[in-house]
Amino acid sequence: MEALVKNTILPAHPEYVGLGNSFGIDLDALKNLQNTWTSKYSWAAEQTKFNQLKQYTATIEGLTIHFIHEKSGQPDSIPLLLNHGWPSSFQDFVPLIPGLKSVSTTPSGKNVSFNVVIPSLPGFMFSSAPPQNWTLQDTARVFNTLMTEVLGYKTYAAYGTDWGCVIAYTLYSKYTTSLRALALDYLPFFPLSRDQLAAEGITLNAFGERAYEIYEHALATGTGYFVEQNTEPNTIGLALYDNPVGQLAWIGSKISIWSDPRAGTNGSLINPETTLTTVSLYYLTQCFVSSVFTYAQNPNGFMTTYSKANTDAPLLFSAFQFNNQYWPKEVVAMVGNLVSYTEHDFGGHFSALDNPSGLLSDLRKIGDYFKA
């Protein structure tokens, strides 16, 4: 991998100057990442950190499912399933593990701790690729089996973001006996248009207006990857299969554009090292092709028609200012038993890395509502 990175030739100068990242990743930014990869970054050091985690595999429905299982040690700890999306991995949630395992106090004064379970989605990292017609609803079924049969938890809570929110919400709506609390920062429903919001009598506050403008900009300028991966995953997948710098450009652009512009400050862990670790995981596990196929396999993964889950389990939602989609409180309440809605002025799409303390605080609130 290191040799391929070092020997990849990039243009000496940008074709058009002054564009920044408005048309994809900036050439200078990509060159800086390439240079960091070859001169400062150590995959071996990251590998050593990962090897300190309690990692396992289980065979479920013929698939090898890789997962981290870090237990608190407290007898009343809440099992918590964390679901990543694309282009993410289990890495995003690793910084949250110590805070989730340790005993903390909820806003109402309860003690709470978690047994943390972080699986790699089928087709991602160390989990095997699923059959061609596999959907995220299938993944939800497998993850419920992981939690209840493999790990033996009668009930548990879940969090999801990006594609992970589809999995987590499926658990919330279909596995109501075992899934007893849900936390999200993304919905498996496309945001309502401004006309639809007005028809529902929903007026955005200042936070919501800014968040909606960010969503509108992302919708207008940043959906090329979505179309490509929905319609021609093999084309982009094979083109970048043995090209780590190409994967860096494709994935790195999303990390850059979808993060808070202040990423790397205020406790944000979005930096060159975490970006390079993400890309290294995709490249070294040879999962890029199967990961992008998730889009083609789930053309209706994000729904346009809203419906409310038939469950009394609590739903908690975290809204991060610079996420690439936005749902106001009134909209989130349309899909579940909303008990908590928190606005965060800092953070974007990769909230676990961009604002880990904010997401950790929100996840701890599960302790106020979870009933086994």
C-alpha cells in the first residue's frame, strides 16, 4: 500500500485554480494527504491500537460478521449497538468506548454505563460481502441475531448514522421486543421540502434555517457520488480497487465536505490521521467494491413517505449543524416516540469523530429512558 501511495502521480497544478472543494477534493489537499501518508502516518501504530480492542467474528446466516464487544463490567449496563455508514467504519466509534463503558450520570441523575457492540456492516472491513440482493433490512435481522442469540442480550439499545440509521430504525420498527431504545443523528427518510414543511405548519428556528441551507447546498452540489454508487458501483469500485490514493480522493472528499468547517478543533477528531486510517481500512480489507454496492442494493433505503414505528420505545435524536441533511424536531416526532432532541452547533456528518463529546452526552441520555 505504501509503495502505491508513494508512486501515485498527481497533476503538478490544478486544471482550474481557486475552486477549493466546490467541485470535489482540492488537489493541494489531496497532495498534502498523500505526503502525510508517506512521511508521517503509521498504519502499524493504528493497527496496534485496534488490536487492543476486544474483537470477534461470528457466522450468522452464512456471513462472517466482525464486531467489537467492550463490556462495562457493571451488572446493570445497557447493551448498545452502534451502526456506522459509508464511508465510515468501526473506527469512528472507538473514541467513544471508554466514555460509554464508564459509569456516568444522566441528566435526571441516574447512573448509566454501556456494554458496547460495534459491528462492521456486511461488505465492510472484516465482515464478509453479502449476497447480491442483500438489503439493510437483512443486515438488521442479522444484527438482532448477533445481539440476542450470539451475545445473549434480551434487550438492547441502538444508535445509527448514515446507512446505519436504516439498520437501527429497522430494528426499532420491526424488532420491538428486543430493541428498547433508539438514538439517531440521521433518519431513513429524505428531508421534507420547504413546501412540505410549510404544509405541516413547521417553522424553522435559527439553527434549523442554517442546517437546512447546508442540506440544500449538499443536495444541489454533492450528490454525484450517490448517483454513481446507486447506478454503477462496479465502475467506481473497480476503478479504485487497487488505487489507495484514488480511494483517498473519493472518500476524503466526503469527509472534508460533510464535516464541520472547524473540524480538527474543539475536540474534533477529524484530521489527516483519522482520514488515512479510514481509507487504509477500506483499501487493506479490499472492501471498497462491496461497500459501494450497498447503494445499488438499497435504492429505497431512504424513504420519501413518512410513517411512525409501532413501538413505545424511546427515540432520541441529535442534530448536528453541519450534517448533510436536516430534520427538525417536529419531523423526527413523525417517525417514533421522540423523547429527546438536541441541537449541536458544532459537528457534521461524522458526528462520532467531529463532536465525540456531544454524541457521547446524547447517548448517555438513553439511561433516562431505557427499560429492559
